[in-house]
Amino acid sequence: MSEAPLLEVRGLSKSFGAVQALRDLSLTLRAGEVVALAGDNGAGKTTLIKAVSGVYPPSSGEILLDGRPVRFGSPQEARAQGIETIYQDLALADNLSIGANIFLGREPVRRAFGFLPVLDRRAMAEAARATMARLDFHVSRMDAPVSNFSGGQRQAVAIGRAVHWNARVLIMDEPTAALGVPEQRKVLSLIRQLREQGRGILFISHNLQDIFAVSDRIVVLRRGVEAGARRIGETTHEEVVRLMIGG
């Protein structure tokens, strides 16, 4: 492990008018580590990931990447620094192929007849095949619209997009929600692969079983503050629930 954490949040606070959504929150994420964020609705999980990923500017505190302070004015700036967020709705274009979704908004262009700019569909298809092969993802038709795919396959496409753009920090918001048990296992397997590749993962889930299956540490939030942080091997489901509800 490198000395400086891959991602560090120090004393982060965020308020919306009179509402204090986050208060003095700190956490670290190292390369090759999965850190779970747990807490009831309104605990501050979404506000935290939106601050880290450039959606919200923090009211106070700082975010460091590789030990260097960073400020993101937009999610595009965060992505350019290697932070990709996979939200629960995945933000995929259902009518487009895997390759088109991987390059959505960042499509490669070639010059036809030496001057006419056109989409380089071959490059997109080849990159899609290579990327999805790295995730051990196989479908019969790579050019099929992603609306044809199951929930777990769609998660794999969203993860593939982050991998292709060389995300070093992946923020995954409820990636196993609404999936059947076999597909949950596949997504958890993908998360383990990402960890083995040396990426850092912030994993948000209400499913404690999934959290205990893939996470190294868990940070529990309650009403915008840290209620507790534990190594997974040193806590129990019961203790995490107590931290979440304040019992």
C-alpha cells in the first residue's frame, strides 16, 4: 500500500440553507480497498458521494487525491482525475450498445476521406470487447442495445465504462439493489476483481450481507455525522445496526 491514501476526506461539511447534511466527516480510502458506507435514509451517504464526485461543493473541509488537495467544479472534473460514480439508475442509454455506452459523451472520431469527422465505431466496439473481457463478461451480441440485458449485466456495463476510463476510485451506489441472488454474486465478484486491480471502492449499500461479503472497512453515518468506523473482521451485523439507529 502507498503511504498516502488514494482518497482522503478531511472535516467535510455540507449544508443546504439551515439543513446540515454533513458535519465534520473524515474518511480514507486506499488503493486495493473496499470501504462501505452504511446508514439509514438521510444519514448523509448521498451528500458525501456527491461532494467527492464533484456534484456539490463542500461547505467546509477538504478532499485529497494521492495526498494532494483537489476541488472539483463538476463531475466531469472528478472523472478526469479518476473518480467515477455508478449511481443506482446506472445512467445508461438503453437504446445503445455496450461500446456506445462506454464512450457516451466521449466518443472517438476518425476522419473519413481525410477530413470528414465520423464516429469510429470499430474502435468503440474493440474497446468494449477488450474492457468487458477484463471483467469476464460475455454476451452473445456485443452490438445489442443494453435494454436487452439483465440487471447484473447492465451493472457490468456501467462498471466496464469506469474501468475503460481508468477510474482509480469507484463510487458504487446500491449496486446490488433489485438484483436476484445469482446476479448479486456476479456484481460482488466484479467488486473483488476491481479491488485486486488496485482500485479503491466506496460501496454504498443497505444490504449488510453484501457489505460483509466484499468490504474491508465500514463507515456508519447517522444524521450527517460518523456514528462509527470498523474493520469488517472486527464487528458484527448487530453492532453495525446499533450504530445506524443509535442504540
